[in-house]
Amino acid sequence: MDLSHETLVWVAKTFGLIYLVILSIAVVAYACWPARQKEFRDASTAILNREDRPWR
């Protein structure tokens, strides 16, 4: 089997696309997972908490 440049480019594009789609789905699923809601809510308001402010 002779691997030409075009064949390697096709394989890289095809499996690269599949890899990125699966990775994107995994990231969105992680971010939207119900058990993670409290963690992300706490992180989004952490900068607004009173104990994080400089002492006056």
C-alpha cells in the first residue's frame, strides 16, 4: 500500500474532525452536567464574595 500525501491529508482531516467534534461534545456535557451546577455557580460568584475583598 502506497501512502500518498493526499491519503494522509484525508485521514488527518477526517479523524481530526471526528476528534474535535467528540471533544466539543465532551466539554459541553461536562459543563452542563447537573452535578456540576453548584461548582460552576460558586465559581461564577466567587469574585463577588465579601471575604475575597481586600481588607479595609
